[in-house]
Amino acid sequence: MIYIHFIINPISGSGKHNLSRTVLEKYFSEKEFKIVVDYSNHKHHAIMLANNAIAKNPDYIVACGGDGTINEVASCLVNTKIKLGIIPIGSGNGLASNLKIPKLLEDATEVIRNGKTQFIDIGKVNQHYFFSNMGIGIDALIIKKYETYKKRTLTAYIKASLQASLQYKPIKAILSFNNQIINSNALMLFVSNSNEMGYGMSLTPNASLMDGKLDFVLIPKISLINQIKLGLHVISKKSEVFKLAQHSLIENIAFELPEKIFVDIQLDGEYHNLKTNKIEISVIKNGLEIVA
């Protein structure tokens, strides 16, 4: 019998998904599957739930939520033999989209029942993991503002982006990667493992979860007009033709922000504040086995 442990974020997306144990039992026969269901009640709660689930040694732990919930659960599975499953009920669902995991519950549960897996790379930021992307700069401010809205929708994200564009001041950064050191006055320092950020948007449309590399995008200080142009390129997944953005493939990169003490970042679409001004990022090749 296959033991599957589900962790559901009840407020993911619109908070109206109604996913529950009763619903899941319709898709997982008790003759074939043992299912256990937990519900996360606040930010970081899924981490505790996932660690408790790991102690019970399930075959799969399934994150039911958006990229933030997936990050909390998946981070606990690094260096274990437990496979990650995903039911995408979040707002952006960038990682699930990249993995072609369907949004329709019937189809998403079929992916889990089939049990086919693949290994994907992982990004590491100091002691934190990311599976889709991370960023320092204006995107961190966008996420910080976005999290203040009651409803996480594309409209809310666009509104947060416009507010951040009017308020954000570029940061001085010293970048070390690929045997070079660059001093930059940066609008955004973006590192991606995935080809999608969520909502169908992308800064790195050619990124791969399985190439052993991370995609780094440096966007220097640009005018508000060029910020709007960049936003249009991101929405249309044509950001690589935005000539002011500098793209590089990396395995390791270090950032130092000499004028900062602490650094705001976004990690898989969630806001974090790091108590340091030195950031080291690396790729862990084939670091997570995922049902997809």
C-alpha cells in the first residue's frame, strides 16, 4: 500500500478550492492508498507539518497550494528519499506549470496515482532553498507589497508592481560569478531555476529545471518607461529580447550589498528578510525527486 501524506494550504489562491480529505478520498482508493491529510494555518506552518510527516516515512508528501507552500514542503524533503507531489491550488503556480502538472484536480491526482517521477535541480540561498526562483531588488518589494493584499490575484500583483516601480531605489551590489566581479547599481538581481514565475510570466523563458544550471538576470537601474517595457516583455515571456537585461548561466554566484545591513528577498514568491548583506547562491543538481 502506498502511503501519501497531503499538506493543504486552505487559503491558497482564492481560498475557495474546498480541497479536503473527503474530496481526496474520491481519487485514492483505500485498497491501494493510505492517505493522511494536514492543513497549514499560517506561514511556515507547512514546514512543521512536513517534518512531522517525514518522521512517519510516507512514500510521497503532496504539497497542495502555491509556490510558497511547495517551497516550505519541498525544503524539508531535500536529502530524504521521500518524493514530492504537487496539487496546484495557488495563485501563480509557476513551478507546477513548468512541470506541466495540471490545475484540474482530477488530472493532478491522476499524476500522483501514476507515480512517475523525475529529479529536478534545486537553488540554495545561504541556508534556504528555492525551486522556482529568487530575487533581490524590486521584485522583493513587489512581493512584500503583494502579500499585504487580501486576495492574491494577477490584478493585485500588477498593482503591487506599479507601486514598487514608483517607490523603489536601485541598490549597489558587488557580484561575483563565472570568474568575474561586477559592480552594479541594480534594479533587480534575479536567479531562476524554472522557466516561469507564475501567472504565465517569465524572466527566464529558456530556463530548465534539469540542466544543472541556474539562470541569472541582472537588470541595472533603468527609467520608469523601460521598467514598463520590461514588464510587458515578462508578461509575454520575451524578456530575453529586452536589451538592458543581462543574462548568464551560473552554478554559483555571490552578492554583497555594501550599503545594506539586512537584505529583503523573494523566495519562490514569498517575502523574506535575511539578517546579512552577503548572499551566496548555488545549484544542487538533481536535488529533489518529484512526481510529475
